[in-house]
Amino acid sequence: GDPLRGMAAGACAGAFEATITCPLDTIKVRLQALDHSGKVQLRRGNPLLKIFATGRGIVENEGFLALWKGWGPLVSGVMVKKAIRFSSFAQYKATFSDKKGKLSNSHRFLGGVVAGTIETVTVVTPSEMVKVRLQTEKGTEKQGIEILRKIIRDEGILALYKGMTPTWFRQSTNQGCRFLVFGRISDVLKGLDSQKQKRHWHGFVGGGIAGGINVYVNNFADVVKTRMQNQNNSVKSAKVYKSSLHCLQDIVRSEGILALWNGSTARVVRLVPGQAITFGAYSFFDSLIKRNFPASASRMK
């Protein structure tokens, strides 16, 4: 497929997937964040039961639609992120691929790291900051733009980049692992195919495995990111983190090392249907764009 059509289809698929799985993202953030007293709720117990209990609590206390708090910055962030990721990796591949147009394993990983770094600085950190604040607001009907203005007014514009270091680690390892593992698994499955062709389900399997590995490799960074971004410097809090490293050390010391994997089950549960939804939606939107804008598609090639 051509880059521009793929970029557009990927953005639409990402928005669709983010809308469907937003409740699980909200639950994950609540599981990772501190409450106003500086305590983590539901620290122990069955992870799946904690997901259910947290979701039920949100619905009972704040209403069903509260599960979609943070939807605006989540969807807009996903759309721009996918566009940046696609174009960044495409440029990297064009620069470093061999004569056959293939990348080595190390270049696949580094290409993903480059794409993850660019998206972290340009869109992911600020959009995640607004999203986390929205998702941890209880009993309010604030919109994303209100939260954005409040952050800038009370904490300064640089506050939008709180937690950038753990966000960078999460995004760079996400994309590095995804491009590497996804590429390797796709190659293996293609080699096992009787006709040596790539099948649609290869992407689902490769993406699912890569995503599952990512969750458990970098969930500690996701927890630190959430804690840093949920910390409002303009409000006196029971707990103050001076830096991402201080946050990491404090979590391990006061809550135990397993607290760094809070919300990991919710991330995995979100990943499985998310991969299926993204895969199906991408195919749908790609065909839709190709069918309705054939002239544009031809010019893109």
C-alpha cells in the first residue's frame, strides 16, 4: 500500500480502537494512580477482579460515561501518533534498508526507538498528561481543553512534559520491540506458509505477541509516568515526587516492587481486543479510502 493511504487508514483505525478500548485505559490509570490521600486503592487481589471492581466503582460513583474520560486526548493523540510513527519508520527504513529493501534486526529495533522518541516529544507526553488528569478527575465534567488550560495556568506550560523520561522509555521500547518482534514473527509465519505469502492473521499474531511482551517489559515506566503526570504541583499533596527516579524508588520502598506492575493486566486485556479491532478497522478504512478516492490513491503511489 502507499504511505499516505496507509497513514490515513492507520489514523482512522487508531481512533476507532481507542474509542472502543478507552474504558480499560481509564481503569488502568485509576489502578496505577494515587488517590488524594496518597494511597493506592485495591493493591492486592485477583487482577481481573480488581479491573471489574474499579470499573464498577467508576460507573456507580461517576456514571457510565465516566469510563470514557480522557477520550478526546487519547483519540487525538493516537491519530497523530500513528501518523508520526508510520512516517518516521518509513523514512528510517528508506535510509537504512539493504538493496532488497529489508532491515536487519538491530535496525528494526532502532527504527522503532527513533519513531517512539519522535512521537514522545511531539505528541504523546502532552496528550498523555491531559488524558491522565481527565481520567483521575472524580465527580467532574471537565473537558480536555479545560484541563489543558488549567495545567498551563497553574503549573506552567512545561508541566505538559511531566513524566517525559518514563514516557520515552515506554514508547521507544514499545515501538522497538513491536517492529522487531512483529517483523520476525511475520517472517517466520510467512516461511511456514505453503505459498510463502503473508496472511492477514499474521499481523494479528505478531502484533499481539509483541504487545504482550511490551506490557511486562515496560509497565514500571507506565506506572511512574502516571504517578508523575497525576501529581499537581499547585496542590498540596500527601506525597510529592521530585523526579521520575525518586518516584520509582519511592514506589518500590513504600509499596513493594510488584506495585510497578499495577494495571498490567488491564493493559493486556485492552491489548487483545485492541489488536483485533485495529487490524479489522485498518483493513476496512484502507479499502474504503482506496474505493472512494481512487484518483488520490493513484497519485500517492
